[in-house]
Amino acid sequence: MPEQLLDFTGKVVLVTGGRSGIGQATAVAFARQGAKVVVNGRTNADETLARIKEFGGEAIFVRGDVSVAADVKNMVDTAVEKYGRLDVAFNNAGLGAVTANLVEQTEEDFDRIMAVDCKGVFLCMKYQIPQMLKQGGGAIINCGSVVSMVADPGMAPYVAAKHGVAGLTRAAALEYTRHNIRINCIAPAFTATEMTAGWMADPEVCETIKSFNFANRIAEPEEIAGIVLFLASPLASFISGAVYAVDGAQSAH
């Protein structure tokens, strides 16, 4: 398989939620393959940028909240002003689940999770797609979850939001694949990130989480980054509207 198929030299990639975890691993992976990376976060992404610059990669940071339309527009505008185009977007920013039964979940929790995890993906595509139409194409990868495909008890708002990401992905792909914009969704299982560190700190909880999938382990962010790069590459040139499980067979059960 030609190595150049995963070469992103000259490509411009936007990664939302790039401060840590899956977003950071993906931003670093794209930069290693030659991409110019626009890293978004609500606070900063100093560690991500430092890791990229260690090996001579190129990246800039754009602060913004994906649930705020003006912030999302600014991310895209900044990428285009700096680099002239937007080839790939990884819409990764999201909030974790609030664990409680449905009747114990608050309306505020529901609204907050939906605003970032679902509406945020809608807004990102809303502002990314027009730029990709102008330049003749692009690739968008949205970050869902294993609960984009199945459900788990105790996290109804999160499950709803991540199902929404899968639905938005499929609907957008039906509208824009004919315009050479491929839109896909990844559905990772529990991954070792800053967001999940609290659960992983409890050995009993950690073992329970491992048992959910048939690899009997927790995914590493770099493993999730690999499928994102694949879907952004020419290797996936006929793939659009798909939801890719990255879950150690969890959703197959």
C-alpha cells in the first residue's frame, strides 16, 4: 500500500477539541503526515502545539466554543485566512456523560450536552461545508461514540446527543457527497483521555469498563486517530455517510 496515500503535505486540517485526548492525538498525527493543523479548544492547546513543534510540524491555535456559531465561523475563517483553504475537519469537541438515571438528569445537563456534542457538530459542518464547496471538495469526520450505535443506561442525554451526531453525519453525506465532500462519523468506545481519567483511577470501575468490549481493554487516543486519518485520506475515497465503530467489538454484541 503506497505510503503517500497517508501523506497530508499541503493539506489544511481543523481539529476541534484539540487540547488533549483524541483531539490532541489526531492533531499530532496529521501534523506528522505533513498537514498544517488548526487546533481549536475552549481554553488553550499549548501542549498540543508544543508536541507538534517538537518535530517541526506546523499548527496554530484558535480559541472557541463549538456551541457558539460566531466562534465556529471564526475557526473556519481563521484557517482560510492563514492557509487559504480547509481540506479536512475533525469535529471532535464534546462533553462527557452525566451519569444518572433519566428522571434524575436535569434539563440543564441535557441542554448543555446537546449544545456541545450535537449542535456543535451541526454548527461545525454548517460553516465548514461552504468553504469546501468553494474549493471543490474536502473530508469531514465527526466524533460520535459507541453510544451513537447502541445505548448504555445512566447517560440518556449523552446517548441522544451521540445518536444525533450519527444522524447528522448521514444526512449531510446524502446532501454533499455529490459535491466531493465526504462526511463520516467515528464511534469510539471508552478511551484513555483526560476526560475519562476519573473513572480509570478506580481499579474496579476500570475493570468493569474493560469488560464492556471484547478486546478487554481501554482504547488509546492514537488508535482512534488512526481511523480519522484513514477516513480523511484517498484510501477512503469511496466512503461517505458511514459510522465506523472503533470499539473492540462492543457494539457487535
